[in-house]
Amino acid sequence: MKIAVLGTGGGARAHAARLVELGHEVFASTRDPEATLARTEPDIMGNVPYSQWLADHPGITLKSFGDAAGAADLVINGIDGHNAVAALTAIADRLAGKTLIDYAVPYVYQHDSEHPWPTPWGVMPKLEPCDTDSLAEQIQRALPATKVVKSFVTQEQSTVVDPASVGEGDHTMFVAGDHTDAKQQATDLLTSYGWSDILDLGPLVCARGMEMYAHMHSAIGFSLGQQFGGHFGIKVVR
Ligand SMILES: NC(=O)c1ccc[n+]([C@@H]2O[C@H](COP(=O)([O-])OP(=O)(O)OC[C@H]3O[C@@H](n4cnc5c(N)ncnc54)[C@H](OP(=O)(O)O)[C@@H]3O)[C@@H](O)[C@H]2O)c1
């Protein structure tokens, strides 16, 4: 399948690399490919410059967000959550009729926060929107011709693409969305990654809970003595 991964962060890199391994045609993407390839410094998360990473991962083509989405059958959103709605709205025509699996968190970084956390930003970001809306619902409203599925977001993406790396894969992944066929596409992709316990939470409104879990994910990771971006699983026991 032709799959676009929107974003050049650590999460997007994990998906792109795994999708190539699985035999897909993968279009990685960024705002400005030339500018991204010219970067020589690691990003804030310590990821190596993109050109270096790309050289180590043959078979991945880097395009602009719009060109990647336009060339793909299925699209994964890994654009920084605070900027995702604007970036996706700008390429709405290239996403029309397609499934978009969104794993972004709508973090807003408040550096004057009185709640310092051991994140790379030194604070625990706040979520906006939260409670009465979610990023996934905002994206769906902005892109009515696209089928938005929220998934992947309750885990580090390195765990999402390799569930067996934690607890022999015995943990739970979630999907939510208003389009049954699109949720099935997300579920099929997760199954190909190795997930066996995939819980359909129902409509896209359930993305609120998944996004709000971000705080708990960080808290659990820190309590386990892990860095921001902890590598562990959660299991719904029933
Ligand atoms: N990393 C994970 O494992 C993980 C796990 C769960 C959830 N998430 C969430 O998923 C999202 C992506 O995370 P990530 O770590 O893969 O990458 P990230 O570093 O959070 O985001 C990088 C991407 O956002 C784009 N971006 C930044 N500012 C932008 C702007 N003003 N306009 C358009 N695009 C912009 C960048 O574009 P350029 O390529 O042009 O620089 C880059 O492609 C975040 O919301 C994160 O909280 C990540």
C-alpha cells in the first residue's frame, strides 16, 4: 500500500521505518523537504538530523506534506499537535476521500508553568483542546471529506510499531472514529504491526480520553524511572 507519514519527528520515523519493513511504499513528509534535509542539528528530542536518518533508511521518499498525502492511499498524522489543524487544513484537498490516522497530542508548552516536569521542555505541557473537544475532532471538522481515526496516541510510537517489545505484546491499543471502514484500516495496520488486543472505543468523541491520557502516560513513565517517552504497555483486563 502507498502510505504517507506526515511528520519528521521520532514518532513519524518509527512508522516510516516499520512500514518499509512491511513492504509498503512510504512517503515521509515535512513542511519544506529542502530545509529539513539541510538541518545539521538533532531535534529537541535528540533525534539525529533527518538527512542522516534518511540515509540509514533506504526506500523512504521525503516529500512535502501535501505531495505525500496526495500520493498515498492511507495517511498517518504525526504533525506537532498544536499546529496540526492548520497544517492539515492547508492540504485538505489532498486528503479528501482518504483515511487519516491521527496520533498527535494537542500540547501547548507553557514555559512559565509552575509545574516543572522532567520533559525536554522542562514543563508538563497543557492540553488544548481538552475535556469538551479533542484535536482529532477538530481535524475531522476541518476535513469533512476525510475519515479521521484516533489511534496510536496512548503509546510511544516505537512501541506502537513493535508491541512485542513490551510484555511480549500482551497489552491494549485503542481506536476511535466515526467511520467503520476507516477504523478497520487502522485495525488492519495495527494487526500487521503485531497488535492482538485492539479495543474499539467507539465514535471519535472518545479521542478526548485518549489525548488526555497523555498526562498519565508521562506520569507512569517517570514513576518507572524512564525518560520522557517511556516504553511500557497498558492492558485493559476484562
Ligand atoms: N513521538 C512519539 O512517540 C509520540 C507518542 C504519542 C504521541 N505523540 C504526539 O505525536 C505528535 C508528533 O510527535 P513526534 O514526536 O513524531 O514529532 P514532533 O517533534 O512533535 O513534531 C514534528 C513535526 O511537526 C511539524 N511541525 C512543527 N511545527 C509545525 C508548524 N508550525 N506547522 C506545520 N508543521 C509543524 C514538523 O514539521 P517539519 O518536518 O517541517 O519540521 C515535524 O514534521 C505530537 O503531537 C506528539 O505529542 C508522539
